[in-house]
Amino acid sequence: MGSFTALALRDEGFRGPITVIERDPSYARSSTALSAASIRTQFDTPLLVEMSLHGAAFLRAHARDMAFREGGYLVLSDPAGAEARAGLVAMQNAAGAEVALLDRAGLAARFPFLNTDDLACGAFGLRNEGWFDPWALLSHARAGARKAGVAYLTGEVAEIRASGAAVTAAVLTDGQEVPCDWCVIAAGAFSAPLVAPLGVDLPVVPKKRTAFAFGAPLPGDGFPMIFDTSGLWVRPEGAGFIGGIQPPAERDLHDPDDLEPDHDLLLDAFWPPLAHRIPAMEELRVTRAWAGHYEMCTLDQNAVIGPHDRFGNLLFCCGFSGHGIQHAPAAGRGVAEWIAHGAYRTLDLSPLGWRRVAAGEPLLEGMIY
């Protein structure tokens, strides 16, 4: 988010100094580097569909560098959810997506490896959906920003200093002070503690999510990213597959420094519904597992983007709840437009703004896996 905002600021004509403060320039524990790096247009919120289309256009323009594979998403529904799924597909297509609604027979014909006995339908993204290389995406934005004169400073912010109704500086743990006319909070899962001393209650917390890489006696050709009714996700990766599932609520509490994969999820929660949905995956061989953070917005599982109501030069670009990497090009562009022009120009991101947070009026996004 920081790199895309910085790069977009230069594209919007901002010529002042720009500094991106990075706690860990290796990005070894960053959500971006540990992401499953997928993009979809299938959301509950029309604005998120538009943001994904913006991201897909960016990825397609750099498809070779990003290893962008438009394999599509397949979101499955049981009979109880069929009517709602059909309505969402209509909304998504009206917003510019290209999603096909397949009935049970259509699912069985197109994806014969699926057990469709308890399904009513599935929504399949025909275009602008798939997966890519997250490191390539980050490297592109970072290299472009550096080339445009953006400075990268290694350090950890200890305090954001304010005077009256404006933020004036970021103070690092080593005592260095970085003055600012604008301050963009793009620290992902760790954004909230940065603004808490200012009296700003940002509802963003780190949530650990584990991904499993495995082999199975099934070819990956023609295999989409699948969102199952059980809550699991699975897609091809290299010669095998990767997948995961949210832990139960009572187990979804972790120390922010804990990135140890939750291996118990494999047998407890992930493998049984996976074997039910894709019988060939009853036989699988796990090759590795890793964990990363979702920067979960506890208000509504949607991002917080744009200026604070009191500190007008304090902008948020965080809380993306698992879909941040695909929305980085759109979010960075929007924040840059606000700083450079005082208004959004490409997409109106105001529905994701601070006003809904302050008012406690959620813009609920239900498609979070």
C-alpha cells in the first residue's frame, strides 16, 4: 500500500519529498510476501468489484512480470444460498465483472472432479480473476517508486506526533523525527497501535491465517480458485495445490508475533471438507505450510481508506481483511489522488472512508475466506 501510494503520487504530479518508512525491508513477515496472491471480482460490495477490475487491468498490463494466470474463481453455493448467489452475480456483472452462474449440471460438466451432490450452483469468474506473484507486484511498485525519487527509510515508528488538527511528524524508535505534511497509515495489521495515542480507535487487528501446500492425484490444468460452502479455499500452485480455512472463532486469537502455522487445522477443519468436495484430494501429501496476517477490519471486513475527520492530513490505507494485495493499485491511486487533488478521480473510494467508522455504520463484506 505504501509503495503503490508513493508511486501513484508521482504519477499524479506530486513533486515534494516522499518517504516510505519500512520496519523490515526484507518483507519476510509482511502480509504481501505471505499472501496467496489472488484476485477476484466476486464481492458483496460493488466498489470492491470496481477496485478489482482496476487491479486486474494493472496485472494484465504486466502479465509476464507478474506471472498473472487468469484461472478464475469458483464460488460454490448450496440450495440455501443459491438465490443470494444469483443476486450477487447480477450485481457483479452490472459493475463490470464477467461472472457465469452455473447450475449443478453445469458445474459437473465443467469441473468433473467436484462432488456436486449437495450443491445448487457455482459462480465462476470468466475474466479478471486468478492469481499472480506477490513478490513481483511489490518489487514493481517499490522499484518504480524509487526510480521516481521516493526515499525508503528503514525504521519503526514509535509515535505519530500531532499539533492541533494536523499530524506533524513520525518519530522512530531510534529518536529520528520525520516531518510530514501528509501522513498515510499503511502498516497493515499493525496500523491501529500507531494512531491509538492520538485518540483514534482504528478497528484493525492482526489475524493469523495458515496456508498448506500439497500434492494430490489430480492435474491442476483447468482448476480454478475454489471457495467452498465449508469456508475452505484451494487453488493450483506450481505442480501441486495450496489451500486453507479460517480457524473457528474460539481458536482465532493469536499473539501478533505468532506466525507459526496452525498444523492442527489440516486434519481438524481443512482436509475433511476438502476430501468431501474433491474426492481425489482424499489422498494428499503436504509439502509445507506457512502463516501470514490478515489485517482484519473488525467493523465490517472492509478497508479503511481516506482522511480522518479530525486530523485532515492523516490518511488511512489499511484494514483490507484479506483482499489487500489485489486492491493495492486502486487504493494507492485513490489515496494519491486525494493528496494531489483533494478528491478521488479514478474511483470514488469515499464509501470506505473514516466516516462510517466514526458513525459505527458498517459496509459489510461477507465474502472473506
